[in-house]
Amino acid sequence: MPKMIRTVIIDDDYYAIENAKLIISQLGIDIEIVGEANSVVSGIKTINKTKPELIILDIEMPDGTGFDLLDCYEDYDFNIIFVSAFNHYAVKAFKYSSVAFLEKPISKDDFCAAFDKVKSEKLEIASYKNLAENYKSQKPFKIELRTREAIHYVDVNDILYIEADGRYSIIYISNNQKIMISKGIGEFEELLSDWNFFRTHISFLVNLNYVSKVLSVDDGEILLKNNSRIALSGKKRAQFIEKMKNTLGFEI
């Protein structure tokens, strides 16, 4: 018989708790509900009493946030699935991290994906703290990059450019570091859409703050402040120049 994962649900919405319990029972997954709570204060009491291995945690509650609850623990050995009715910046904050999250109303497929994520690996507390920092900011700024060897927390402003390498992406950082990630460049283009990044070419996503000049039309390249030469598609040239003028006041 598989080991049951001791789980606590913390949500101020009674119907959300009941829906989560219904989905868990219908899926027949290895979860045992050992406690419920509807606030930060009652959540802390329930966690301390039941010692869960997993928490299904609502973000916004009347007496604080799920992050306020986590701040009460210097260390913890439970995994977390966050639940929320997101606003735009909340979605961005979660996309900048690799933690499991669910949007209300919860669906069976989404719950299965989130459960598989927390079951497959215990996330670092640093990942939750990075998420909290981004969530509290109106505009997330620190991206989490996971490789086989390490977890890197990189300020978006320190990214020079991203280069496509098949199904992978290489992130070039201002400190001369480069990190290869198993995500396509299209994911990063969407993720960084609120920042001054521009897809100059099918293979390049560039931080416009580091652009030094546009080279000749025949070259089809731009020069960055670190002297990197980046391909500029002819189809993208006019849009690129317009973007530089409108967002940075850059005259070319």
C-alpha cells in the first residue's frame, strides 16, 4: 500500500476547501487530509498540531497572506501547493518560480500536475522566499533558473540576452556567467514581456537596456554594451528601432 501524504488545507473559502477535498477523493491519490484551517492564525495552529507533509495554501486570507504564515517558520519540512484567484502580477510571480500553484476554481488536471510536482521533489525554502519577494512586488524582478547542478536566482535587470539552443535556452548574465535551462526561448519571451526585452531574431531575446548601437543594415546585427553582437532580423528592424525610441528614448 502506498504511503499516504499527510496534508492540511488552509483556505478562507469553505467551498474551495470542499472542492479540493472532492477532487482528491475523486482522483484517488495518496493524500490523507489531517487538518483544515481558514486563516493564517488557525493555519499555524493546525500545522503545529498535525505536522503535515503537504499544505494546500491559499494566498489571500482575511488576516494576512500565505506568505505571512510561512514567515512564522524559520524552517519547515513540508511541501506547498499554493492556491489563489490570481491577478496579473501574481501570475507573473509564480511563473518566475518553480513552485506548484493552482488557480481557482481548481481543476482535476491542474491538481494532478501540481501534486506530481511536489511529489517528485522537495523544493528549497529559498524558492518560496524568492516567490514571496516577487509576489509582494508589483513587478516581479528575480527569476529562478533551475539546472541539474544548482538553483540560480537572477535579477531580471542583470540578464543581457537569451539565446535559443534547440529546446534549451542559454541565459547570459552581466557578470559574464551563462546558464543553460531546459526551457524554450518562447517561454522566456512571454515571461519577460513586462520588461524591456525584445525578440530581435528567432534565436535571440535581448535586454534593450544593454543595447549600444545598431550596426549596418547589411550586417543585420546590434551591438551590446559588453561588445556582444546579436542578430537582428530584417523583418524585426523597424519594430526594434521603434521600441528603442518609445521605451528608452534611444535615437538611432
